[in-house]
Amino acid sequence: MSPNRTGIMKDLPKKIAVLMGGPGSERDVSLATGRGVSKALRSLDVEVVDVDVRDENFRLPKDVGLAFITIHGTFGEDGQLQKILDDRGIPYTGDGVEESRIAFDKILTKEKFRERNVVTPEWEVVDAGRRPKIPVPLVVKPARQGSTVGVVIVKNESEVDSAMKEAAKYDRKLLVEKFVSGRELTIGILGDQALPIPQAGGAAEHVCPAKIDPDKAKKIQELALQAFRALGLVVYGRVDVLLTDAGEPFVLEVNTIPGMTEASLLPEGAAAAGINYVDLCLRIIELSRARRERARR
């Protein structure tokens, strides 16, 4: 047992509902995350209730002291579920309504990055049906969808119109970014701690920490933490970064409820920092409680 686990467990609610699934396109991975979290909490002899959420009319058992949210993307990550739980007076894991809403909206996120000087690819907002000013290669993204939903990379001018139409199926406001070539990195954040960087890619090169110069890795972690804070986030998340061939990092976005299966990148980064899966779940609960207590002051 980790040194601070005893203290956290002493304050654990007697009954925890793990909210999983959701109505969005990331339902299957959300169910997998939920099962992982549920198993971890049950290992602590906590009463755990699995709740498969399909819409806003989901029911919670009586006497639930905490809702552990494991729903990725639409509804779970965009502030909707947080608002419902606030209205019901149920404490929950993760950040609050407004911070979740901003972090999920790719355009609002970019505006916050600009305000706080977070290095991010050049971008513009384009209404559906109009053409972007940024030259190809570029990336078209619906403003309010999960990380990869409706995202189209455009390498040739002839593909611009079809890409805009594809993304417009999901949103009328589109984010168009300059395409930046490089390695995709993901940095887990736990409160004020940027976790070691896993190496994204094939299984053969999947190592953590990633094979990056230590000084460069520290710079990337600091940038990830800066991006996390720029959105007003304080609990946990995953920051997606592109590292160019020239060694320049660019922040793409922040996920406030990242994948949490035992094979996901956030638990992998935590493990490299000496935090096992069960302790990661406990740390999320602890940080969430601290956020609520600050909000009440």
C-alpha cells in the first residue's frame, strides 16, 4: 500500500457509482475504462455500483457518495454530465462544468491557449460551407467532438471542399489548423504533476518514459502543464502534443476524461512515476475532492 493510500481511503465514500458508456461515439472505450476503474475500486472493499449511462435520465442508487465519471467525449467530457450531477447534488470526479465545457470545445481551447501564450499550431475558425484561408496541408476539426471524430487531414488543395463537408456533418463551426508533421506525444497530468511521457506508436517502440532527451522532455512536460492550467483545469487530464522533427513541441488539445483502461497512456505514464492503477484512481478522487472544497470557499 502506498504511503498516502491509507489517508485517502479513510475519507472514501461508502458507495461509489462508476458512470460508464454514455450516448456518444466513444461508448465502447468508455465501458472499458469504467470496468477498469470499477475493478480497481472494488479491490479496496468499497461498495461500487456500475451505471451504464445512455442519456440524461440515468438513475443512481440511493446513498451514492461519489460519481466516478469514465465517459469520454460527448456528454461525459463536455460539461453536460457535470451539470446534471451538480443539479442532483452528487459529487463527482474530474473538473467542473465550465472548465469541462471549455476544454471540450476546440475553438474555446485555442482561444485560451492564445491568451496564455501556449504554443499551438496556427489556426482559424471557419463556418461550414466556407473555405479556409490557411493553405494546405491543413487539418479540419469539428469544434465540439471527441479527439478524432470528424477530423480530416488535407494534403492537396483538391481535397479541401470534401474535408470541410465531412467535418460539417458534426458541427457548423469548424477549427482549421496548419498541419504540423511530427511525433504524437501524450502527457498525463495529475494535479500539479506532469507524468512521464509514453512513447506513442507501435508495440515494439511502446516504452515509457519515451526516448526523448531529458531536458527536452522536461520542456514538453512544462508546456503540457501550462496548457492544462490555461483551461482552468486542476484535477487530471491528458495533453496531446506534436513534436516536430526540429524538436519543437506544439499543443493540440487537452482531454479531461482520458482513457483509463490498464493499457491506456495515462495509467502508463502514472506507472512510470511510481503510481499504480489503484492509486491513480484514488489520487483522482482526492484531487476531485480538493477541487470541490476550493469551489465551496
